[in-house]
Amino acid sequence: MDFAFRFTERLAGTDRASERGVVRMAGEGPRGPLPVRYGAFHTVARLDGGRWRLGLDYEAGPADEAAFEAITGS
């Protein structure tokens, strides 16, 4: 499975981060290409012992190709 992310918001401090955007998921299945899917997301992470850990990761709603393509500069 291939994932491509476009971000509408990326906020980061020294030990906390928040990212919002749209993800595109595509890939090959045993019978050929799988349907391309899109989804809006929001993640919140914290730095713990030198590693970033997700504290919140949720699907923020439906999205489509137009929403993905409308986000530039990510």
C-alpha cells in the first residue's frame, strides 16, 4: 500500500506536534490495482524518551481527489 500525505496544518513544539490534512491510499492487490481512497486526518503526538508517540490519530472525515489536489506546498 502506498500512502501520500498533504498537510493543511503542521504545528510543532519541542515535545508536542499536531498535523491535519488529507491522505491518499493506493496499491496493488492480488488481482490488480486497488481503488484509490482518500481521507482527512488529524494526529497529535508527544515526544517521549526521544521517540514521537501518537496520542491521538483519527479520521477527520471524508475527502476526495479534489481535496487532496487542492492542498499545495506540503
